[in-house]
Amino acid sequence: MRKKIVAGNWKMNKTFEQGLNLVDEIIQSSAIHQTPEVLKIIIPPFIHLHSVSEKTKHINDIEIGAQNCNNNEAGAFTGEISAAMIASCGAKYVLVGHSERRQYYNETEAILTQKVNHAISKDITPIFCVGENLTERNNNTHLETVKQQLKETVFNLSVTDFSKLIIAYEPVWAIGTGVTATSHQAQGMHNYIRSEINKKFGKETSESISILYGGSCNPENAKELFACIDVDGGLIGGASLKANDFVAIANSF
Ligand code: PGA
């Protein structure tokens, strides 16, 4: 059975103290223990990683991820953080290919591929994000866009490495906008991604990889989205900044 996952991407929010308070609230929420079979991944800014990891290390269903890592192994890259560094702080996951990184930091498919490889080499699981923009959705080229994003990056991995990934489908027009993809749109794309994985890597891999939906997911719409057969959970931005909302979403399977 595929893993059910709810990952909270805090983005550039929360001071150190606010972040630790949020984690305490999540851990102390009695509701969260209703879903031990759902993996919760907390993805705070780098500065929180070690402390959040210390707070959660005894909790089986909570893991820690980083929002980014550099595409180089180590060296003179002022201000950057490597995959080995985030691993040493307790991170087990890293976001790669988030549309905000592609858009604001010009992350190309070549860079994303290097990031994925570095992360895997340090035993970090990449959560690889794909998704079309509004023009592509309106022009009905969204499937082609997502296929291309996969083809130029993670479809070049070996089947063994590809099987280690989590995929997140995040339509750019739904991120932070309050406009969520309908369950029909989400299921359509998730099913398409899974069928492309099947063609490339075979049935076993396509059936076992978790594909998360991201984009204005909240406690009101999560149940319907997660009920879709090919939606294995969510990558949550805004709603992950409130403990009650994050826990409610994690309880939405
Ligand atoms: P959102 O962000 O939930 O605020 O739309 C999702 C994401 O970017 O991961």
C-alpha cells in the first residue's frame, strides 16, 4: 500500500521561537495521534531544522524535511546549504523543483537533477514538485508541461533511485491563491503522472510511489482531494502554519 503523507511547507515564515511553538502545538495536539498511519513531514526554514528534529525524533509518524539544498556537494557557495548539512540536522526529506524556486531562483531542469542526485546520495528523499501555470492549464497543455518536467529530470534516474522519490503535483495557479484544483482536476493529473511512471519504470514502481497534491489545500477541501484514488496526500503551504489546520488536514484521509 502507498504511504499516505501530509507535508507542511512553512516557506519563509516563522521566527525561530514561533517555529518551535508551532511544532509544540502540533506534537501536543491530541487529534494528531488519530492518524498514526499518516506520515507527517514538517518542512521549516533551515534555521529550525535541528531543533525541530530534536523535538520530534521520538515520534514515529513525524519526520523533518528541508525546503531546499544546493546542487553542489560542498565548497565556496556563500549562503548555501548542502544535502549533507541538512541530513546532519535530522532532515530526511527535501523539496526539489518547487515552482517558487523555479520561478524566483531560475532553477533549471539540470540544476534540479543535480539536487535530486545529491539528496539521494545523502539518503535524503526528494519531494519532487511539478505543475503547470495558468496559461498552460487554459491552453490545455498542462499534461505535456508536467510530462516534460518529469522527462528532463527524474525520469533520467535509475528505477532504484526513482522509487525513492515522492512526487508533488502543484498547479502554479493554485499555490497561495485560495483557488484549489477540483478533485477531478487533481485526480486527472495524478492518474496521468502515474501512467507515465508506469510506462517509464513499470507497474510496481508506479503503484508504490506517493503522489501528493499541493495548492491551497485546507481542512475544508482536503477530504475530497485525498479521497481520489491517485492522491496520496498533500503538500501544504499556508494551512501548515496553523497547528489545528495542519492536524485537521492530516486527519482528512
Ligand atoms: P499553499 O502552498 O498551500 O499555500 O497554496 C502550497 C505549496 O506551495 O507547497
